Amino acid sequence: MAAAGARRNMINGGNYSQRLIPKRGQVKVAIVLGLAHSFASIFSTRSRRAGLLS
């Protein structure tokens, strides 16, 4: 009975940690998307300012 409870806690703990820690590929994709979004916002504000000035 105690072994079954411990096993269930290990399984739940493993699933919980997998949810908190994403895979390396997911982290890289998130970083690239974040950088792309920031660059796009910077260039869009620059192009808007250039359009207003001219």
C-alpha cells in the first residue's frame, strides 16, 4: 500500500516537472519568436516615424 502511494507520487512528480521544464527546442523557439517580435516592433515604429516626417 505504501509502495503504491510512493509510486503514484513519483509519477505525479515526474509529470509535474515535465510540465514546468519545457524541452530545449521549445525554449529556443520561444526565444527566437520573442526576438523576432521585438525587432518587428522596433522597425515598425521606425517606419511609422519616417512616414510621418516625410
